[in-house]
Amino acid sequence: MQNVSRYVSTKIGTIGDMTTTSCHGGGKTHPGAVCPFGMVAFGPDTLEGGDNGSGYSYHHTTIDGFSINHMSGVGWYGDLGNFQVMPTTGELNLLSGTYRDALTTRDDRGYESDFRHETEVTEAGYYAVTLDTYGIRAETTSSVHTGMIRMTYPADTRRRVQINLARRIAGRSPLQELQILDGHTIEGRIHCPSTHGGFGRGGGHVNYDLYFHAEFSEAWDENGVWNYHSEAESGVEYTGEELWFYAEFPEGDQPIVLKVGISYINIEGARYNFAAEAVDVSFDEMHAQATAAWDEALSVISVDDTRDDADMRTVFYTTLYHALLDPRVYSDANGNYLSADGTIRHTESFAKRTVFSGWDVFRSEFPLLTIIRPDAVNDMINSLIDIAEYENVSFPRWELLGHETGCMLGDPGIVVTVDAYKKGIRNFDADKAYEICLKTVFDPQSKRTSGEAYNRYGYVPGNISATLENVYADHCIALFAEMRGDEENAARFRERAQNYRNIFSHEVGWMRRKDENGNWAEWKGIYDGSGCTESNIFQQTWFVPHDPQGLIALMGKEKFLENLDRLMEESDLSAMWNEAYNHPNEPCHHLVHIFTDAGQPHKTQYWVRRIQKESYNTTEYGFCGNEDVGQMSAWFALTALGFHMMSPGSGIFHVNTPLFRRAEIRLSNEYHARTAADTLVIECDRDPETNVYIRGIDVNGVPVSRAWLTWDEIASGGVITYHLTDTPDDSWVTELPPSVSPVSEN
């Protein structure tokens, strides 16, 4: 196991909502302490307000406390941020000056503290900062289900810890229960219904209860509980709509350590998780365990670390880190999990997972995970099946804490499931999954975006994005049907996979809105975003990943390439939003690889390298837009290895020039064929830094005449050699990637 976690900088991408920079803000990543796929993400909370979904933004100057759970790289105002701990000294102040969702707010200074980034330590599994207002050093670390915060106070001062039990990002909890078990232990429940905010400020319909069991490293000599704005009577059990707990400790030179175990099921789960992971474990031991967990997880890929460009190595391992945060574990350490219908179920065959940002992550994140963590993909499909069976008829398109949020559009659960099945990742009920796919299309209770209208017209009236997303999902169902021997449905869905043609206007040469009577909408130009989700016609037209040759035929090859060149050349790749190629958002993430389908793979190689260099860096602006729960990271990680899936479900990876001279991927014993070797080595015969173009590829010593690889070639292991040059060379490519339609003659 290599010590690769040292390359991770969790500071990267932590700029949140800055409307003067971008309408969608920055990367919105969170720097808190978390283990690979961990339920706990223990870290800092800065100014509330705006679309700071992680609860932290680098441009803020105060810290409100340290919450036990956070999302990372997410928009729509975020969620979680519960059980917020704040160490303080001096006069007791129970109100935050920055938490605007509290019942009792104030405009003047609260208990929040100034801080400086110079005092922050942002590592995988560890976060530390100095709270300048109090002179306190706060450090957090975590295991999968538990976390610790160590608070070191100035000498000769009484030590205090305050806990806001009502806090929730983009909202609040209206009901908390607290029990004081003894002089150093508390536990309870934080009720978080969507009626009081959370994801989408309540629009995501996310309802959950967080249970906690927490123990201090020493007994307090004074404590208190406030409810709303008044101090509660002394007791051991409390229920309220805004509970605040505090404990005070005598002067001493020992840090106060608070250990916390959590569960989304019940208090027994929180106690079990605490006992399994935190009892008799010191802060330093948990920190070491978290570091070791990240070293193990990240060493699934080793890259050449002798190159001079250390920044790109840091970006690579940090993107890999972000790709391994979600879908996080949702089940307790004993295998219990809360099903979508509220029933507690038990599993030993998979880990229940959550945070499936489907519309984003089906494009790069899950294709990457099929290579580096296929077990997590399999777990998530089982988790999606649970929701379809007990809450929805169809797969959720954006799942959080076991529920469909209704965010975004398309059928990403279908895409992810079919892609996994195609790759032999099949430890789930395939019959049930296939049934869910069909119900998504035909069942009146389906959550498919405008599914009834799409079935009636063969397009969604007035909506380009919904039409193209539904078409692509239909194509994936056709692949599923073929693999399962259902030729009748395979033929039906192959036909439906051509429905993108219904909204291509030959008059203007682009996709175009059409009403229910078949009339074209008024043409307002390619930058018009009407009927496009977080995109415009210039960007959305290209989303026919399963049939690029069909799109080339519609547009005409010469015009296709002219338009594609224009799309790329008009873009500022370092900007946080573009009207041309827009790397900050997902509809464009497959686009540069389409050059290969048009017979110009050297342009794919050229633009991929520019995006890697200009859209990513090692600063707080390290992602050019919302990191989107691993998607932005996975695009970089995959292309750094030398390939990317343009059409998940196809089993085909378009190639581009690797970023490193050599990379080695450890393959899965359970899910990968490994017929050639247990690892896949990707090597370049020349320095890829100065030789950006490919002049040939060998797969296990055999030259290939195509700029794409198959899943079998990746999963079998061995060595893929890229022969590089410093000038464009497409002469070695004689075979275009597979497409539903044949190559056009025009």
C-alpha cells in the first residue's frame, strides 16, 4: 500500500456560492474529515445563506462550528450539517450571528469565530483549524460511522463545548430529543422533515432522523440545556424545537475530545456504531486509521510520481478522493438499514448506500467506479432497487437518504444499471431491475420526466433536454433487453432510441423545441436555453451519445465538425460558466470525445489536455464549477488514465492521451475478468507532457487500429501502450467507434 493520501488537498474546490463569479458558484466541496464512502463527514461550517450546499465556502471568514455530517460538491442549497459542535471560552453566548435559519437570530456577533486559512490543515481524513476568537485549536477525524473532535484550549481558562442540535444546512430541525446519560455522555435524535428545509430548501422532499451517541473524554463540572431562547429546567431528558446543549470543564492543559457515533435508523444503531468503531480508540489512532483507509482506497491507482508537474499529481489524487466519497454508506455497521418504506431491513450481501446524484454521475463517476470500486456500483444498484420497489415505481434520478428528491431529469438509474450489467457487475436482482426499467417507461406512476407525453409524441413538447435524456435511457433499455434475450422489447426500444430525430430541425441544423401539434418553436439562436436544462441549444444538441453517426448524418459531417470546432474555440476553459463548451456542467462532459467519432481523434487529444490543464487546479477554485458529487472529479481521473466512456452501457471507452507516463490500476478479484493480469498498466512510450498526440496503441503487445477500447480489454488487465508524438497523427486510426447508425457518406 502506497502513502498516496499525502497528495490529497481537500482545500481544492471549496469555493461555494459567489454569484459575482458564476451563477452556479464554485466547486462547493467540503474539507471535513471523512473516510472512503463514510457516513460521517466531520468538519467546519461557515456563513449560512446562499447556495453553499456543503456548509463551507473558502471565501468566508468565520466558523460557526463543526457538524458531524456534510455533503460535498452539491448545489440546490445542500442538506445535513447536523449535531454542530463549537468549542468556546469566556462569557456564554448560545446564539450564532450567522445561522439564519435559527428560530432566534441576531444581527450582531454570536459565538462564531474568526479564522485564517493559514491555520487550516486539509488532508484526507483529517481537518484542523485555529479559532482565533478563542485561541482554540480544533481538529476532526472520522471512521465510517463515527467521528471525533479534539479541542485544545488556551492555558488558564475554563473550557466549554456548545452543541447546536437544531442546525441543518438550508433549513433547521423543528424537533430534537436529548438524553443526558451521565456526566460525560449524551445521546438523542434530530428530526429533519422537508417541511423545514434541507435539500432544495424543502423542494427535495428529504425527510430523515439523525440519531447520535456522544461521549466526552472527561466529565463536565457544569452543563445546561436551552430550548429556543430560554434555559430548560435541570433534568436528564429534553424535547424541544431548538435545543442547545453546553458543557463546561475546569481549567486544564488536556484537550477535550468528543466522540460521536451516528445512525439514520435508531438510537440502538448509533450506540452500535459507536461501540464498533470508537470505544477504546484515541483521536490519534482514529486519525491514523483514516489515513490508512485512504491510502488503501487511493492506491487502487498508482501513477508515475517522478514527473515535474506535482500539481497535476495533486489534482489527480484529489479528484480520485472526491470520486470515493459517494455514494456513501447508509447502513449501520451491523448491516441494518432503513428501507424506503420506513422498514428496518438487514443485509449482508451489500452495503446500503446513499447520495446518488444520478443526472450528474452516470456520465463519468459510475464508469470510473466500475473500474476502481465495482462493489460500490453494485451496492448502489441494490439501493436504487429498494427505492423503486418500496417508494417509486421507477429508479430515482437524484436520491438522498433513501428517497427520490425529484431533482434534475432523465433516467440515470437505468443507465447505471445497464452499464453495470454489461460489464458483468450483476450481484443484484436483474429480473427486478429489468422490470423497473420497463415500468419507468410504461407505468402511469413512473417518475420519468414527462413520460406520458414522450410516449404519446415521441418527444417531450417544449423540452429538448427531457427528450434527449429519455431517448438515451430508451437506448439503454434496448441494450438490457438484448442482453436478456427479450428481442421484442429490444426491437421496440431500438426504434425509440431514434426519437432524437423528432426534434432535429433541418431548417436551422440544430435541436429545436416542438409543441404537441408538431410546430417548431420560434428560433432564437443557438444560445437560447429555452427547453434546455442548465444548458442551451449549442450545448444540448450533441447529447446523442449512443448514435453520433446518426447525428453526423443529420447535421452533415462538414457542418458537424465546423459546429464542434466553434463550440470548443468559443469557450473559456478556465471560466466558471460558458455559453459554448461548458465544462462546469454535465451536458458537455462527453463532447470532446465526439471528435473521434467524426474521424479526428487528434482534436479529442488536444482538447482533453487543455481542459485538464485549464479547468482544474490546486486552489480553492480548483473545479471550474460544482464538483457534483464526484462527477467533475471522475471526468479528470478517467481522462488522466487515457480514456472516457462517451456512452455508458456500450462497453466502449474512447481514448485520449494519458496525463502520466505510467499508471497501474488494481483490478477486482470479484468483478473483473483479469484474464491477462491482476492489474491494468497504462504506459506511454514518450513523455505525455510534451507529446500530446497519439500515433498508435498496443493492447498487450498487439497494435490496434482504433481510438477506443472495449470493457473486456480494460477488465482483462495487462498492458496498454500509448505511442505518442508531438504532432497530430490520425493515420493509424481506420476503425471508428461503434454507433447505432452506420457511418454516413456525406
